[in-house]
Amino acid sequence: MDVREALTAAVTALLMLPALIFLCKWLFRRWRRSSNTWNDSPQLPESVSSSAYTSGPDASLFSPTSNCEVFLSFRGPDTRHEITDVLYHFLLRSKIRTFKHDEDLHEGEGIWPSLVEVMKESKVYVPILSENYAHSKWCLKELAEMVDCRRQDKGHIILPIFYKVDPRDVRKQSGAYEEAFKRHARNFDGKTLQIWKDALKEVGELKGWHVTDKEGNIKVLTLVEGCWLYEVGEMSYEHSFELFCKHAFRMDSAPHDYATLSRDIVSTAGGLPLTIKVVGSLLFEEGKAFWEETLLRLRETSETEVLERLKISYDTLEYEAKEIFLDIACFYVGTDREIASYMWSDCRFYPISSINVLIQRSMIKVGDNNEFKMHDQLRDLGKEIVHEEDTEHPWMRSRIWLGDDTFQVLHNNKGMEKVKALQLTWLPLDTLELTNEQFSNSSELRYFCGDYIKITGDFSGLLQNLRWIRLRYHENSGDRISNFHMSKLVILDLRSSFIRDDWGGWSHIKVSYN
């Protein structure tokens, strides 16, 4: 077992931070030995600060003689008192000269030239890419400068840490990173935004570490071996046919009476594996008439439109399975199957049989931890189906999850007569207050997720169909909420909220006990 394998094994034994730090030390030591310009035993007192203040408005904020080896870039509110603080002090104790810039303590454009000098001096960059990293212009500027230094001098190394964020969201600027760029678009020009996006894409493709949270707040660290992006070509015809048969017949070849029809379908579907799997699973144990109808529908779709072909399988689902598929695509990838099933059972969506159908058709998977998984293209399909319900008016759609759409719906009081599920993506620094007026026309709402918000007002007669409410990091609004009667509620998620047993609002909340 080599060093990397040993470290990965150590991490799985719940030694996340020690393993990370040990791996960093090993990389630094190996790099120092290969460098003629580095002192193998740097003498840096443990008490040395990462930055030095000098008097005068024009003085540099940072010591030009620091000769930093490592530059940490991080989003303060996300990681300052967690991984950043631990990693920083351990590196200092290991006599690795480390610079840590906290944007909340050192603000102002005047310090930027000094920061650039420190980055140019540093040989190793460690960006800690957290959920709100991209919301900071400072973090994005630092990351872009790191990438630029690395391009100009291959001696610079970038070792990214993906902290509770999917590396794909970093590369593609999706999820929280997409929301961040929507906000930046109001204040920065397109050229600046593109520089930042290119930097995120490049760093997101590098080798690094992925730190995730599991149940019970157990930290799990995964070594990311880097990503080589390439356009997926089509499978050969023979491989496509074999894959199709495995899903349509559960064997490697087609029965004689279905051979010609099978080859026609494979030729028409194209060579993309996901399409082959979904179409094949759709046809399993179906009669020839259904096969011929499916072939006709495939021929009517565009040769390049993958989602159209995937939608053929969706269109044949029962109503209940369609609802569950759209819920998973929009909200519940990564959610525990059992938890979501409580709501679906109460809605009479028959989750056991409906989920089994979706699995059989290769539209979803259930992971080892009972969590829902879904291919990105199928997830895109689900969101596109919801978007097509009304392309111009988000409040007329069944599900809302994008920040701009929710903002438009809630603040313009457009009403939510058709909205079944609503998720607010809000920043912890921007606490949002919602009143009963925003929910005055929400009779169909069965799922509401609102983190970092306050709820106030008289909710008499409102939210009668709500089954699942998630109010994490919810602020205690005291007795300002009344008649919050949730007779059909089956899931109440208040994890990490500021609500306690003595909260005055409990006297205004009623739930069913059946």
C-alpha cells in the first residue's frame, strides 16, 4: 500500500483532519527535497503572525520579508473556526510558513497589491472551496491570481480542498456557485465574471481533497484524483446493442422474434449509454405493440436532443411516479429514501412501488446509505419539465428552487396557487423575513424549505396541505407567529435552528397526532 492509499484508509477511520494535515506535510517535505531554493529547516517562530500591520495609510499591511511557503484562501464565515484554523496552526507548528488572509478583518482595495506580492512569493496555494466561497469577490480574485501565477510559473502548486461542496458545482458554477454569480452579475462586467469562472473551472479539475458531512456530523475526506474532461463519444453499435439487451431482456442478446425490432431501436436511439439504458429498461417485459410505438416516438425526436429521448420513459409513468421523479430531480438527490417516503405515503403516491418502477427504468438509483442518486441528464430532464410548465411565470410552476425565481414570487406577491414545493436558497448573512402574506395563495404547497429565515404573522387557514417543512438555522421570532396549524405535517426539520423548548411560538403550533 502506497502513501496515498494509507492516508485514504486512515480517513475512513474518521481521522479526517490528521490525515489531511499529514498528507500536506508529506507533500511539502517531498517538494522541499526536490527544490534547491528552499531551506529544508525553516526557522519560523510559532508565534509569528500571518500578517503584520504598519502605521500610515500608504504602508503595506503585510510583511514583504515573510517568504511565505503556503497561501490559504478561504471564506471566513464558512471555515474560519473549523478546518482553516486547525490547518493553519498545524502548518505553523510544523514550521511551514503559512499566510492566511481573512477578508472580514482586512478589507479595502488598498491591500490588494500587497496580497498579490504575498501570493507571488508563495509556492503552494490551498484554496478551501466552501459553499459560500464564490459569494466573496476577494476569494474569487485570490483564486484567479493563483491560477495566473501557476500559468506563468509551473513551480507554483494549487492544492484545492472542496469543503462540504461538490467539486462539480465548482467546475460548472452550479448550485450555490450559480447563485453567487447571479449576484455578482449586478456589480461586475462580463470579462471579470468570465475570468473568475475560468479560474473555478481550472481549479475544480485539479487533484485535491473533498470533505463531506455524513450523519452525526462525521467528517469524511476523499482524495480527488483530478478530472480529465472530454466529450463522451457514442458507443459502438455492438456495445450499444449488448447494453440494450441487458436492460430490455436482462440477458446479453435479444430473442429471435425481437431481434430486428431491437436493432432498429438501438440504431434510432443512438450510442449514448444513458439513453440506451433508459429506453431498454422502459421496454422490459412490454409487448411488441408498445415497442413499435416507442420506436416511432424515437424516430420523431431530434437526433441531437437527448432529453427528448429520455422524456419518452417519463411520459409513460403513472402520475404518482412522475411526482416522485420530479421531486427527486428538483430537491431530493442525496436525501434519505425513507424520510422522503413519509411525505409521499401521506400524499398517496405509493412510494414503494413508484420508486421501484423508477429504479427498474434506470431513472434513479439508491446508494449504500439509502440516499437517492440521479444521473445529471435525468436531473436536467426533471428540472426542464418543471420549467416548461410555464417558461415566463415561475409562480405558475409546480416546483420552485432557483433563488431569482423564489425572490420574484415572494416579493411581488404573485401568489403560489400551483406551487407544490418551494425551496429558498438564501445566504446566512442575508436573513429573510417572510409573513403570512407571502403564503396567502399556497393551498397546494406540500414541501417548504427555508434556511436562515424568519416567519411571522397569522397563518390561520394557510398551509393546510403542508407535509414537510424544513427551517434549519431558523431565527427565533418569538410570539410573532400565530395560528401555525399544520394538521397534515409529517416531517418537521429544525436542525441547527435557534428554536428551543422554551420558544414562545410552540403555543401557536398544532400538528396532528395520528
